[in-house]
Amino acid sequence: MGSVYRATDLTDDSPVALKILHRADEHQERRLEREAQLLAGLRHPGIVRYVAHGVTADQQRYLALEWLDGEDLAARVARARLSVDGAVTLLERLAGALGAAHERGIVHRDVTPGNIFLPGGALEGAKIVDFGIARAGAGAGAGASAGLPARGHDGGVLRDGEGGRNGVTLGTPGYMAPEQARGDAHVDARADVFSLGCVIWNCLTGRPPFAGDQVMAILAKAALVGPRRLSELRPDVPAALDELVAWMLEKDPDGRPRDGNEVLASAAQLRVAREQARDPGESGTPSTRPRALAESAAGEPRLISVVLIHGALPGDGAGAGPGAPGAARPPPQLQEPAPRAATEAAVRAAVAPFGGRVDRLAARWLLVTIPGEAELLAEPLRPAGAQARAPTDQAAHAARCALALRALLPADVSIALATGQDVAAGRWPARQVIDRAAALLGARPRAGGERAAAGGSDGSDGAPPRGGVLIDDVTAGLLALGRGEVERLFPELCAGAGLAEPRPGERSPGASGQLAREALAPGAAAEARADGRAPVRAFYLEELIRSVARGDAEGSPETVLAMAHARLDDLHPAVRRILRAASIFGEAFWRGGVTALLGGAQGAQDLDRWLLELAARALIERRPACRFPGEEEYAFRHARLREAAYATLTRGDRLLGHRLAGAWLEEAGERDAIALAEHFDHGGEHGRAMQWFLRGAEQALERGDLAAAIALAERGARHGDLCDRLAGEEPSGEQGAPAGPSGAREGDTLSALRLVQAEAHRWRGEFEQAQRCAAQAARRLPRGAPLWFRAADELMSASGRRGDYVLTTSWAKEVAACGGAAAAEGAPGDAGAPGSAPPGSAPPGSAPPGSAPAGARIAADIRSAHVIALCSAARQLFPAGRYAEADALIARVRALAGDLATLAPRAAAEVHRLRGARARHLGDPAGDVAGYAAAVDAFERAGDVRDACNARVSLGFALLELGDFERAGEELTAALAAAERMGLRTVATRARQNLGRVLAASGRLDDALALSRQVILEARAQGNLRFEGGSRIYAALIAHAAGDFAAAESDARDAAELLQVVPPARAGALAALARALSAQGRADAALSAAREAEGILARYGGIEEFESLVLVAVVEAARAAGDVEGARAAAARGRDRLLARAAEIPEPALRESFLHRVRENAMLLSLARICLGESAGVAAARRSTRH
């Protein structure tokens, strides 16, 4: 037996829960040991924190955990059910906690309301407790599995070594997964997912999903019967949450989310969707319109489709035999082996792309509901761009869903489809629609044996459904769905059969693509291809899918192309010539463009007549609108016909055709840079193709699509050999060709492309790639030109973040030495590969200044580019402690910038940012805030949203240094949201790092430490040594505050090693190390580390942060070593230095915050009072406050 006591942790005087086993047997001791070992390796704010474990002097095992005040979830739910928002909040918190455990291979196996604690009653602070029957699998980390017995297995039944007795089932009835209740040998993270689903179901309904008077009855229900849907008991539960919980409660583990992290992702998406839907400021947006539409439609008839499935799915037990009444059996010649098990989960996955919802009506009966109109729009997580469908479109949409199910399910499972309008009752669709589907299932075959039934839309008049025809003859069906010539050759057959084959214009553009995606494995190449190839006939689509399934993902199948070629051969030679010319443009083409490719008006005689003829034959269609004024726009009705026409062109025809097409589109005003680049590329106009790829890459960078910017720039850069040849040539002067950035010649285009890549890589935190691309650009550029300064800026930014300060300093000197008075046109410098020396000091070229037509503008561009590069150089030198060089650069900036109003807006913003950085390194926190606040405003006015976001993070840091944690949290939260939205990985990492400090300042140490660990991993992945080292210092300080001095020491040592190349920051790492060593009683080692840290501070005269931490460490280490005088002297130095810094803060409230809310500053004043006497310390602090 055991007891739990409230005790005190003597290391930091914090309360702990102390569990002691008094008269324990072997399995109880093993269970306690398992819980201790697992918790010791887990760190997550949603999991109770481990403190220590061991054996008392009386040989009693104990486990110490953090003390929690509050109540468990069971008590909370007993009082009242949770709101939907409360349940989503709880689900996110618990899913994240379980996800952290699952990442280490740990399965809790007893997730129940009683094992979930709410500190202070807050759902957002919920913690999972009692890991007594948890198990570490093979994937567990060392910290989780160390010391565990090797015997036992991965099952849910207790065995030797598992902490229980033979035959006893682990877990709590009512919350155990079916495989856990059965005692399966392999119970993994999906069992916890099931249990968590039960918990959320309970929170929303007020009772467990599986209840009964006897344990075996409860276990049987969990293993054999699914619970009722949440929305049946709680109508206010949104469909997305209903589906998520149903997914978690799937009986088959393969049908559930794989672990807590997958649940977390879905829950987070649901929360965001609900927040957007509630936002009153988004009136009229898709997030608010659906709700109003749904409310207005309440009680009114709605368009809806249902698919009824009847029969035995795999896993349901014996199903209907081959001769069972109503079973649908396709003829033998159409049967193929089922590609995968058709479980209920597979049905759910198959209908999800159609917006379908699956419910089990009874044994052997599934209902798929496919909403339309208001119900479709009201879905919180509806697909982007979803719109209400017309009745015919809804019927076609539902038919495609039914076809997908028919291909999935066994032959002896019957399917019926019906579409109609009626009033929905609660969660169930219109009763009349269900009845009509059920009636179809009861239909008897006419002449040819049993067949599957199909229903169509009945419109809104309640008439019998059209299209619910049972096909008599397989051959007729194959003919009707096969070649397009069938209705022309055998019109009587088609009319007699009553078949209503959809015409191309009646089918939605994505129908074929949807069917291809359902038929092929995820990720198949046909997914991207098929969307653009609809509409096609069923036989065409079947051949297309077969070819991709064989691995031929490129081009159309030969069988389909052969049909298209046959159709071309039937056409008049003049018509074939028109189609060949049109095919060069792609799926869409224009009358004027075709005319140009045919040699002008004379070559395009009778063009209008033939275009009308092609449209009448459904080979092309005229579009109602055209983006080129005065033009007529057409499109191929069949993608394969366009491919066949294009295939008949010779290589010479294609080269000339694409060149002419690109020139015509340029003149017509085409704005799609990529389309123009493709035409010029295929036409052999590589210089013009490169320039348009550059334009497309720049546009992608401007809109924040960093991956596309990198890819497009790489496509343009592949023509590098041609760029080398064209580098010294004058622009070709081709009409409509876009100029490169800042009027660069074609030979500079490759450098501009590399700079787009360098900037995109930098924002993504890929500093090695950014440095390489910037070096490649600088190598080709004339020293002193705007692009050269931009390349230098990117090179210094990337190398500085990678800790290569030798290269950073060399480039900073080169930028400072450059006159920058006018564009240099001489030989470019040699940047070399990353890590090499910068260009030599060769003077700029001899081209006379001002020779360019826009000399004044170019001079202004050079001046602004030079200022930006100088600012970047100075900011990169500060962290390296090269203050003298940085000050020299700042002097150059002052001289060159002059009046900021005369600079380009972005250059002026960079000057403000430099002022903030300089104030930070001079120990002026108020100037730091002022500089970065001005930078944020200036970047926003310049339209530079990325740098504005980056500067906002720096502003948040500056506010943290002042102790204004509330405003810092606001700025950092806003910056993080913007950075994640724009894909700025490095900025997001910086924001998270500083938000960890906000959490720590508010006492949320577990959350702060978890966030710091995440930031360390991100910084390491980015190759940002400086940032990883700084994050480890923060982690060490948080661990120290939490009383984990060993972890603090480990992180501090790692930081000191990483920051060898950044001495000022290394002082903070040594100070954190000294404090951790002092706390462990290792006074001599602590004093050595503290003195080394203070030596760095003295050598540089000031550091960006951690000044007070260094002096606190010195005082603590001296006191621990018994050096009273040394401690007094250090305390006096630290106090005086701190008060001098505070005296520079003009606002009294911020000065008070700086002294007493910043933890290290307050600690330094406290130590000064202790070492120097209470009165002296208080008086000095008061004098500073009155200043």
C-alpha cells in the first residue's frame, strides 16, 4: 500500500507530491519504478512534472512529483458538461501531451477523466497524471526506457515484468480501446487516442461512451459496438469535431489517428476554424456567411444526397452470400481483385473528398450523407473555394462518390444513391431521400440478373428520380461509356437503352481528376495531371488511370492518343493546321495568336469559319470572357486532342511556334511571367526566358511563396552557361523583354536569380544555402553596383548567423572601402565559394559616372544599397564583439545617409534598426526600444512586411530587457503569427525563443522549457550556431529556476562550447554555468567560470545581454567559495553598473520595471543589499528611481 504526502523540495523550497510505498509487493515496486523512469524522461506542460525518486532510509520506495492544486476532470464533468470550446481546448492540451509521450514510444494506457488533473480548475492547464501502467516501446528514448525490465511484451494484458498479475487486463473499463480490452499483444499509441476520444465524448455528453452494470458488458461494448455520434446527443457540436471524435473512436486501430500529434493537428485546425467563424470583423467573408446561411435555411428544404450501403464489410462477420437477395454482383468480366480491405474506415476515407459523412444505421447498413447548398457552406472546415451546387451538379457529384465506393467495396455489397430536397431532421438527412434510396435497393432486376441500383436527382418537384435505370446489357454499357463515336454510329442503341450519358459541358471540371485520385495510390502523378484533363469519357479516363498505375506518369496513354490522332485524321487539313498552331499556346488560345502563328491574315483565311465548325463539333469552346481586350479566347474541350495536335509538330515548328507565341503574348499584355518564360524557353530564347523566370521568382518572393521563388530562380539559373556568354553583351533590345533589376544587363540576370534564392533561403533559415547563392551572385557582379551591395548584405547576414565572423568581417571591410559614388562597370570581384575571401581591392571599372541615361536615379539606388549593406555589416559585427569596426561603419552610415528623408524608405528603416542594435550593445534599453519601434514603423511604411516582422521580434526582445513583459508578449505573439503565415522560419524561431522568456517570467517554467527545447532543435536545423547557443543559455536559466541544476549545467556547457566564436554571448553561458555549479556546491569550479565570464565583460566593456547575470554569478560564486571581500566588491561593481544603466531610462515606470521586474537585475540588487548592507542597497536603489 502507499500514501501521498505534501512535502517540500529542499533545493528550491517548492511543494511536491511525495508518493511512498509502505508495504509493497514486487509488482507494485516495479510499477512505481516504471512510472518514475518514464516521467523522468518526459518534459511537457501537459504532463505532471517529475522531481525525484529513490528509496528512503527505511527502504521504502518513493516518487516525488510537482504538487498540483485543483481538481481532476472527473469531478469537473460530474458538475457540468463542458462547452464545445472548452472541449476543444482540453483536446488540444491533452493531445499535445500524449503526442510528446508517443514521440518517445510511451503509451499511457489509462487515459481517463480521473487521470487528468486541472490545476486551479483551468482546462488550458490540464495535466496527465498516473503513468503507473504506462509502457515504453522500442521507440522510447533512453530516458524513458532506462532501467525497465526486459521481459514482458507490448500487450495490454499484464505479464511477468509488466507490473501486474497474469490475465489481468490493464486500463479502465469504459475508456479502453477494443484491442486493449481484448488483450492484444500489440497495443500502441492508437489505444491512447481511443481513450482520449472517450474522455472528450464524456466531457461533452456527461457520461462515458460505453456504460454498463458489469465490467464484461462494458468491455464487450467497447470491442463490438461503436458509440452514438456526439451530434445526436449535443446538436451544438460542429460536424468537424463530431467527425474527429468518431475517427478517434474507430474500433479498428488502423482507422484512427496514428498518435496524439495527429489528433493535435486536427484539433488545432478545428480551433482556428471556429475562431475565424466567430470573428465579427470578417463580415461577409466565407467564415461568417455560412453560419448565417445555415441559420436562414433552418427548417427549409435542402438539397442533399445519400448513399446507402448494405452488406457485410470485412470485419463485420459473415455477409450476404453470392446469392443473397439484393446483393450487387457485377458480371465476371468486370471483376478485379480488391486493392485494399474495405473496412468502415476505408469507406470514411473514400467519401471524405466528396464532403461525405458516414453513419452506421445498423448491422450491415451504412449511410453516407453528401450535403449540398446551405449545409455544404455551413461546414466549418469545408474545402477552400467550396460553393453551393445546382441540383444537376449535386447529383453528378454524389454519383462520383458512389462510383468510388463501388470500386472500393466487395461485389456482394449493394449500393444505392438518391438526391433530392427535403427538410432535414436533426443530424439525419431528408427522410424521403433515404426512403428513395432504400426503395432502389429493393428494386428487382429486369432481365439480366441482379445489378446495383443508381439514383439521380429529382430536381425539386418530387417527381420520380431520373437516371435510376438498371442497365440490361453489359455490352451496351461498355459501348455507351467507351468511344465517342458510339452515339454517332449506333444512335438507336443509345436511345433505346434510355442512357443519359453526360455531355462534356455538363460535367464539373474536377470529375475525372477526383475519380483518378480515388483509383490511384496517394501521391500518384496522375493527381496533378487529371484535374486539367477533364472532361473525358469513361474509357479515356480508364486508360489514363491504367497507364499511371503501370508507372507511366508522363504523357497520355498510347491508346488514348491513338483515338485522338484518329479524330485529327478525320479533319480537313486546314483545320488540322489551326489546331496545331493553337496547341502551342496550351489548353487556352486566342484568335489573334493563332493568326500570328499561321503567318498573318493571309495564312489564316477562313479561320473564323473553321473555329465555329470546331466548336460545333465539341472539339473546342469559345470562352465568354477574354483577359486580352479585343481578343477572342478559345479552349480545347479535350486535353488529349491538344496533345495529339502538338505531337504532330516538328522540332523546328515548336521552336518557331513558341518564340512567336511568347512575342505575341508579350505584346498582348500577358502578365503571367512563368507562361512567358516557358514559351521563350521552349522557343530557344534563353535570355528572355531567364528574365521572365527572374520576374516570376521575384513575384513569388514578394507574395511570400519562398519555395516557389527558389524553384523558379533555379529554373532560370540553369541557363548559366548562356549567361556567361552573354555577360558582356549589350541588351538585345527585343520588344517587350523585361529589364533586370535596377537596369541590369542580361549578363547580370543570373546574379539576380541567385540573390532571389539567397534571400528566400535566409528567410527559411537555410543559411548555408543562402551564403552559397549570395557568393555565386557576388562573383559575377561589378564591385560597387546595387546588386553587388545586395549580395554583400546577404553574404554577411548568412555568414554571421553561421558564426563565420572571419568572412563577415572581411566583407564588412570591403563594403566600407567601396566608394559607392556611381555604378561600377569594371571586372567583377571574386567572391569565391562560401568561406573564401571576399573580392580583392580592385578599383571600380573605368566607365564614366553618369553615363547611364538615368544617372541620378542610379546614383540614388547605389547610395541606398550602400547604406543598407553598411548597416547590415555593423549589425553583424556587434555580436562578435567587434565594436570598434562596427562604430567605424556607423560613422560611414552617418556620412553617407545624411537626411533619412532623401534615402529609399527601406534604407531609412535599416538606419533605424542599426540605431536600436547599437543602443542594445551599449547597454541602453530605452534606446534599444526606441530604435526598433522606429524600424518597425519604417519597414511597414516601406511595404517590407518581412523585415517589419523581423524588427518586431527585436522590439519584443528590447521590451523584455526593460521588464515590460506584457507588451513584449503582445509584440512577439503578433510577430510569430505573421512569421508563420509568411513561412519565415528563422523569424518564427526568434519569436518563439523570446516568448519562452515571457512564459518563464510569468512562472510557467514547464511551458517555457518545452518551448526552449523546440527552439534549440529549430536553430540547430537552420545551422544558426549563435542562436542555438543563446537558446541553450535560456534553457539553462529556466531549468535553474525550476531547480534542475544538473540540466542547467548541461545546457550551459553546451552553450559555452557553441559560442566559442561569439565571445560576448559566451559570457552569458559561463555565468549560467557558474550559477548551476554554485547551486550544486561546486564552489571552486563556479568561481572559475564566473571570473572568466566577468573577464569577457571587462574586455568588451558591455555585452548585448546577460550583464547582470554575469555579476550575479560572480557574487554567488565568491560567497560560495568563502571570498567575502570578493563578493562585496563584485556586488558593488554590479550595483553601480546596473544603476548607471537605469539612470539612462527617462520614464520612471520603465526604470522601476527594469530594476525590479527583470529577474537578474532584481537578484543583483538583492545580493548588493546582503553583501553591502541593507540600508546602502535600498538607498542606492531609491536614488536611481528618483532620477
